[in-house]
Amino acid sequence: MAPAYILREKRQQRRIVIVRTAITLSALLGACYLLQHPRNERSPQLRFSSFRIVPEHAAATDIGGGGSNLSAGVSGAIARSQSITAKRRSKKGCLPTTWTGNVADYKLTRDAIQCAVDNNNVVIVTWANWHYYDFVSNWVWHLRKLGVVHFLVGSMDDTLLEALSADGVPTFSMASGLTTGDFGWGSKTFHKMGREKIGLIASFTSMGFSILVSDVDTVWMRDPLPYMAQYPQADCLTSSDLLADTARDEGLEHLNSSPANIGIMLFRSSAAEFAQKWMDVLLADDLVWDQNAFNELMYEGRVETPLREDRLFLGTNGTYKFGILPVSMFCSGHTYFVQHMPHKLGLDPYVAHATFQYEETPGKRHRFREALLWNDPPEYFGGHFLAFHPDVPTEMLKAAVPPEDGRTMTMEEVEHQMTLIHHQLVQVRSAWAIAQTLNRTLVLPEMWSGVDRYWSSLLAGRLPGSRTDLPFQAPADHFLALSRILDGDHPEDHFGPQLPHGAIREHSFLRNPRLPPAIKRSRLLVAVCHADRTGPDIACADASGPAQDTNGKLWLSSGLSDKQLRTALGPYRDTRLLVFNTMQDAFGGFVSEDGSLDRFYNSTDVGIKFQRRLSLYTGVFCCTNDQPGHAHYDFFFDVPHTDKLNRAFEDPPWKLTLGDA
């Protein structure tokens, strides 16, 4: 049987057909729109330097500096929301505010819903099982931060029901009988889970209530209920996979043929019969994807309404009024995390949905952390950390951007992208080795890309129909196999030690407002000496003894081994944060028992295991029309090695070899 990581990548390839079907129409419409509307002239330009590359609008802050504790205002808003919820739930018929020990007390009833709706008879609802407890907690935390109280959470198992009710979250029992683990995108359980959502919509609307349903992998940044109230005639408003905005006035999208993404939907009670019809279609065929079924029903017999100022259109044979929520404010994972569309347009987004990402549940969580949209517990900030300033050469970055000719990428253009990413990965490799040596958690750097990532071919380096500015600072799941790093089962006797406290932290970790002040106070800069950068008065530590603290800076000779690094930095093991000024020549290799240096990670037990582990941790680039297969990023492109597909590379330089996962 193939290894688990191979099977996971094969499953990901099978998703291509489904995803293509879902968004092909969106891409065509977006491309047509772009022909008439050139790229937004207000998009930030990039300034380049060999040290740091940032958008013009972003402040170039020193790594590890800045940040503050969670503001009293946020804490106060959450407390007020909890207090209001508790008072409302204390009324007769409302859901309990604590765990009673009796599941029957959490039944969804008309009275329970009535306790939660706003003045327009609308309630925000999500649902999940125990596997997504932290996602539910994050979803609730952000709504309460906004002062929103009109929400409910459906618990698909009793474990989650008990946990949420104990947290004071208004929750009701769904008793789905499904797994308490990951649903798995595209699996039978995934499709059954989707039908639970449609059942919720049908239940709420049949009882005369309107429901704003939101997948649990969303984060709300503004109260959406006032926006929905602006469209009282709408029977249904839905988010979309459209990749280019068609509205600049915060109104609904102009293109009403965009495939809906049903992760965020307002269903008014007037659409109760539509919800039931949708449910009937799904119950008749277990293999039908709920999103495809919705789109077919919505666009069936569509009636154009060009004169409507609110941009609603008639669907389902002219029976119901639909609208497409603006993708610039009700954001997909692409418009928010990749295109940064709200910022470019000067808009305040309502919500970010973790779609268009490539590493399953761990990838979604990491995306939110990168964007500072995840409410981690205090222990996440515990431990000792290692960070570094990456080197991204300007010319290498520019070379990775394909020509603006609208065609698919050639092998030569893919090679430029691989060169750029490998230059950054080899720095992460050195940092990982040093972090392992010093038993520290690694803070990933910002990583830059010349092209986007997709499940299929790109056009001029972009998703068809998108407006991504190239190059761009890309999410980590574009290059790293986060599901293996964060959730993988790789025994240490074969793969060597994993880094402590979950191995890695996101690139924005040190800018998190919740970062404890103790980390900022316990911080040292580690400067790697190079012949062209050191003066006569600088003493660079070698293997002879500990590095000397000179005004918060430690000077180290370049190319030190793991043993030498332990000697030089051992006295600073209690320092919470070490920040290296570079990773170029920072690590010389692992020392064998006979004292020889393993520079290629292939002659010592620790080096061989290190190579095995990191070889599993890279992602893929897809695709080129020149020949089939994925291009696999490689941590060890510059040394002789066997990669994760068991392909041997004996003599550098590494050569681009396409192959299926």
C-alpha cells in the first residue's frame, strides 16, 4: 500500500475535476470582465531589496518588535456579548447557557431560535463536530469580539455539545451520527455533512425564520446582519468563487452567473420551499455535490433584471430573488489571502472563508494564523523560538514572474519559479536544522512567489480570471506540506526529532498582538559573520566557547556545525527568542561520531533522519502543458539525495523532473 502522504496527494489530484467544474464558469466570466476593466491602478507596487520585500502600504517592522496585549476594548466586547447571551438564554424555552448533562435540553425548537434572532428575524448559524472545536471557538470569539449575539452553533456530536455549552456558547444538538474526526474534503462523510447544512436551512426557514449560514472555516470581521438588512427583497444571498470583483460600491456583484459558494448564505423564510427542493435533490442521489445542486437550481430558468439597482436577479424559473455577495468583502480564500482584494480597494471585509488552499484542515488553520485571525490559547505562545531574516534577491524574484501573455507556463518558466522557491527553502532547511539542534520552535519567514498555485494550469502565472499581483507574498501552504508538518505521524526513530511545541509558527507570529511581552524582552539577535561584513573589532564565536552578548547581539562564525552551535549558544538556552540576521552559511552540517562533518545530510544518523523528515514537508507546483505531472519542491535540491517519490538525484545541480504524487 502506498504511504499515507502519497495517498493524500492522489486524493488532492482527484479533486481537480470537481474544482474545475465548480469554477470554470467563474473564470470565463472574470476573464471577460478583465478585458473591459484593467487591473486596479491602486494596487500597491512592490519595493525590492535584498533584505526584505514588502508592499508599499506595509510598515517594515523589525522582526520580533511591536505588538501589544489584547486590548481591553476587545475583552470588554466579548464579555458584553457573553453577558447578553446569558441573559437571553435564561428566558423560558431558550437554550441553556451551561452544560446540564441532558442532551434533550439542547433540542432545536422554535422558542430556542426565537431567543437568538435579531429584529429582522435573522440568526447566524454554523455547525461542526468535535474535530472542529477550535474552529468553532475561533468563529464564536470573533463574533463576540464584534459584539454580535444573534448566533447559534449546531453540535453534530455530544462531545462538542458538552464542550460548547460549558463554554457558554449557544448550541443545539444535531445528533448526526457522523464521525467526530475530520470530514475529509470530497469523501462520503463530507457529502453527508453538507446535507446536514441544507437540513438546517430547511428547518429554520420552515419554522418562519431567516438564517445566515456560515461554514465553520470562516472568520467574521464585521457584523454582517446590517448588510443583509439592506436587501429586504432578497430571498437568498450567497457568496461566490468569482475571482475578480465586478462591483466597487460595496453592493452586490454585477455578474449574476457566477458559481455560488454555499459556505456563506442568507436564506430568508420566503425561500423555505426552495430549501426543501434543494434537500430533495440531495436525498435522491448521495453522489450529488450540494454546491453544484444549488447552482443548477438557482440558475434554472433565470430571468435577467438589468434595471434593478440592487442587482438581485430572478432564479429558479423566476420564482425567487437571488444576489451574489461582493467577493471583495465576503471573501474567498483567494480574494482575501492571496489577492488581498479588500485592502487594494480600500474596503473593510466582512468575512474570510478559508477556501482555495491546499493543505486540508491544518492549512486552513495556518492561513488564519498568518492573517492574525486565529485566537490561540496562551500555551501556543509558550516555549523558545528561532526566527531569521530571509534573503530574496530582487532579480531572482523578477525572473520568476511569467510574461503577461495570458498563456500557460512553459517548463523554463516553471524552472524560474522553482529556483526562487528553492533559494528560500534552503534557508528554511538551515533554520530547521539549527532549531532542531537548539530544541527550539521555528518561526517561518515570509515566502515570496512569482506565480500563484492552483490544481490546474495557470495563465501567465495566475488563476484564470484572477487579478493577483505578481510577485506576491504567498501563504505557506503554496510550498509546504503543512498537513504532514503539523498533523503527520512520523516516528522519531526513523525520521529524527520533531521540533518542540508543534514544530513551526506562522510568519506573522512575532507580530501577533497577543504575543507575551516576556518574549519581546527575552530576545537576542544572532549575527552570522562573513568576511565582507565584519570589522576588526568584532569577535566571532567559534567552537572554542560561548558567544559573547554585545548589546543584545551575538556574533557567530559562519558554517558552524550542530556541536559548535550548541557550544556557542548553549548559555542562552533560556532566552525566549533568537533571531538570526541571515541563514546563508549559518549551518555547516551535523558532526558524526568520528568527528567528520555531514554537509550533505547523508553520512550521519541524525543527518539521514533529518533528510527523511524534511523530504516529506514540501508541496507541489501544478501544472504545465508541456508534459504531464507535478513539479515537487525539494528541500535538498542542492545536495545528492533521494526525494519523497524515491527518485535519486546524485549530482547537483538539481534538474526539474515532473512526476505524479
